[in-house]
Amino acid sequence: MSLRRGLLWTLLLALTVILTAAAATVMPHVIPTTLGVVSLSGVVLLWRTVSLRLKAENRTVWGLLNQFLAVRFVTWLGKRQRQKLEKDTLDIQKVQEETLLRRLHKNAHTLYGKQYNFSSIKDSEEFRRCHPVTVYDHYGELVQQVSAGEENVLVRGKPLILAMTSGTSGSSNMLLSTKDTSADFFSQGVCVCVDAMRKAFPSSVSLQRTLKLFYSPTVHHSEGGIPIGPNSSTPSSSKHLLYLYTTPAPAFQVLNERDALYLHLLFALKDRHVGTIESNFSSTVFYAFRALEEQWEELVEDVETGGLSRNLELHGGIRLALDKLLEPDPGRASELRAQFSEGFQGIALRLWPRLNLVLAVDSGSNQIYGELLRQHYCKGLPFYSPFYAATEGLIGINLWPLQESRHYLLCPRSMFCEFLPEESLDSEQCNTLLMHQVEEGKNYELVITNAAGLYRYRIGDIVKVVGFHNQCPVVEFLYRRGQMLSVRGEKVTEALFLGALKKAVAQWPGAKLVDYCCAESGVLGDSSGGAQPHYQVFLELKGVRNLTEEQRYKLDCCLQADSAVYKSFRIKGSIGPMRVQLVSQGAFEALKGHMMSTNITSNTFKMQRVIRRKEYADFLLGKTVS
């Protein structure tokens, strides 16, 4: 066989594979007999059959080909990266040393590297002797120098972006994000999690498209010309990724989140075969379904007519581009109306019967949203919470998608990690432990050295070591240091309070928790009520309009039962009873909009469970209904 003929048959075989996959995706019950025949006539027939159906589904064979190649590449890379990870976890001390020294030597000739003599450091012990444990104030002036355009300050050259933190524990800080940060997240995070997902949910690695709930941020530039914004890139930055999503490229250019969400939902509703719902956080998925519940009639009308709502504030060019992608689909509209008329319990699987999973973080402050979704909108669907990450970079990955508990293996080549024992967090002595020195069952604050100019940096996360994968620690996120309630030094963590709140809600007939936050009475000042320091609790509930004073006091009793320290202060009278107030439906969604600055989007936003600013507490007081 000649080289040319061999190449032709190879391409023909590849095309047949793609078309077979396409047929399985859009025509699961109609597989042409030609699928088993690798012949030119068979492929032509299959091409015509599939192309007609794809046109109806607003897809192209070449789009499927791009998606197929992207999925195959990431799947191959995921297997390879997983093998590397397994090898790394067998000698964690060595890998961590290599990671640290690589970071230090790369930045040895920066202003900061020269100050701490990085070029002479030979191991982690020497590094810990000569460099202090740090917090953000240590870097503030240096970040300003970078922002002004200076190079080689904290990292070699310039960063890709000045990334804004979510501000969960207070004000939003500006950090550096580099090529290494992004590369680590993709290779050590995304690819490995795709491999774990493939093994746990084999049907998720298909040519079905994903409803990707992503909001393009408004990006500003510093005086030195560096982009300032959240540490996340738009899917439209890579045209090859767009084939994976139901949302077309022009919609990702819409900066108004309300309109962008409408478009995400509209194009997802048009696709019967959505395979995955994906977002950074489960809160984004929850609020998307809330919006769907409110706007479904308008959305279905657009599906039916092939039009685009005039309520959307779209730039003329974007509207024109989207109009070209819409065609009337009365059949699909009829299907949708029938499902919506039956209510919203389990609506996700009824709208998209071939949906495989929800891919979003549902641990930490997002835990309640994940639970709400599983109980209501996404009932019957598996959830995968893939990453433990922050603006500082990738921290851990979840290798156990099928487990209900959210445990994350620390990524040994992403960051150099140190650990401060929980019992010594307030001590002036910052004696840290390394990965190979931590103990199962103990709690620690993470101290990280990353690829973006942070060295021995306290990120404020408290984690519990729940076990080891080979030699590498597996952790569970517990709470943020800045998100503890403490009016008398009692230190009630987010996890502790949420546990008590769930027990109390279970004793309120018909009530379901939608959202909550707390404020220490001192934050509210004269409007707090009550002479003694106490907790002000704001609740959004579903199923009840009011609570009796006895029911409200149940929450105080539940926290006393779970916290001996809080109980002792209550018995002594040095902490007064909680004040529990119900807020109107949608109050927390409105608070979210109020809290987000121009540099924070829903992609990175996490609700503050302990409010530190009076304006936020006053905002909720204004939404109080009882």
C-alpha cells in the first residue's frame, strides 16, 4: 500500500470514528448500519445522515472533530500526569525540596530574591531559617511596584495578571499570577481531575457539550499596563475550548452577568444532549437555577421563535451574531414547557435526560448550595468537587469523586507547603511542619510558597489532615481564620456554626435553609440590640415565613450543645442570646451583587459567612422580614 493511500485510509478511519461518536451523541437510538463498514460509501452516507441531524442541533462535524481531539488530548495528558503524581507521592520530602528550590532559583535575581539571598539557599531548612513566615502586609509595597510596571521585583519579568482575591475574610487583596501558576493549574489540576472523572463517570468523557456557567470579568489595567482582575480566563480565549460548551463565543463577550446568565440558559435549553453542568462554585449553579425558575417562560418563548429577548441589553454586534445562531424550535419548546409545568424538583435531569454530573466546588462556604442542589434542582445527579484552589494557585485535587466527603490530595509540585498547628496559631513562635511531618487527625493552617512571588505565606485556611495517599497528606478544608465568630474569645468556626444551624433548621417544621451569614454585635453598633455582646444571624429560609421566639432560641441551644466554650460564656451571661432574623427571598443574591467590586465576578466570589463591615450588615437589616 502506498504512503498516500495509507494516509487516506487512516484519515477515513479517523473520520468514521468521529462520525460514529457524533451519531452516538445526537442519535443514541438510531445507529446506521454503515457504522460497522469502513468504506468510502459508508462514510459518505454517515456524513450526510449525521450532518443533517447536527444542523438541527446547531453543531458541525468539524466542531465535533475539534471537541474529540481536545477531549482525547486532555484524557491522554491526564493519564500521564496522574502517573507522575503517583510517583511523586512515594517520596514527598524529595519532591517538595525540588519544588521549593526550583521556585527560589528561578527568582533568585529578582529584587526580593537578592534581599533574601535565594541563590545561596540549598535546602528547606536553610530557607526556613533565613525567611520569616509572612502575611499580605509583607508584600503590599512590592506589589505596588509591580503594578507600576517594575520588572523582576517578586518574580522574574512581569506577571500575567494582577489577580484580585475574593475578599472572603475581609478586603480584596492584589496578588500576582504567572505563566507557571496557570500551567500548574492545568497540568496538575485540570488534567488529573479529568482522569479521575473519566474513571468515576465514564460517560462524562463524550462528545456531549457542557453548560459552562462563566462570567467574563471587566478587566482594568494598572499604571504599568498589567491587567487587573480575577484570576480566571474566559473560555473564549481559546477557540478550541468553545466546541466543548453550549454557550457560543459571542455570549462570552457579554459583561452584564444578568444577560450573560440568560444566554447561558437559553443555548443550554436548546441542546437536549447536555452532558455536564460546570462552574467554579456550586453557588453559581444554584443561582442559575433560581434564575431559570423565574425566567423560564421567556426563555422557552425564545427557543420556540428563534428570537432573542428585547429585555437583554446587548451590543448591536453581539445581538446580530447571536441572532444568526438561533432558529425556531417549537418541538423543543413544547418539551420544555411540559417539564417546567411539572415543577422544579429534579428539573435538571428532566430537561437534559443524558446529563452525567455537576462539576463544581461544593465544600467550604459552598457546602449549603451543593446540598440545596442535590435536594431540589439537581436531584439524582452526582456531583464532583474537583479542586481545592485559591487566588494563590492550585493547592489540592480530589481523586475520589464518588465519595461524599470532600477530601483533597495536596499537589506536591504546585506549592511548597508548611503547616502551623492549630493550637499555636496565636503564638509568636511560628514553628512550622513539613508535608512528611504532619499527623493524621490534626488541624493546621497552611503556609505556602508558590510560583507567583509569595514565600512562607499564611493563606488563612485551616485544614484537617484526614489521611495520606502514599506519603502525601490528604486534607479536608475546615474554615478561614477570618471567618470565626468571637465576641469573647470563644472562636466559633464556620463549620461549627453551620452544623448547629442545620440541627436547628431540622427542628423548624417545613423550613429549608437557603443562605445565611452572621455578624458580631459590635459590627452593627447601636442597631444590634441587646446589652451583652452577641451574634446577629441573618437567615434566608424556604417553606416558612416566620419563626416563634422559641424556635429562634433553638439555634442558640444547638450551638451551646456543640460548643462547650460558647455554652460557658452564655451561662455566665458574658455573651447574650443570638438575635435571629429572617430576610426576604433573594436577599443574599442582592447582597452578593452589593459586595462584588468591579474586579470580582461570580467566578471567584464566595459569600462571607461572618460579616465584618457594617454596610453589609445594614444591607441585610434592610431586607429583614421578621
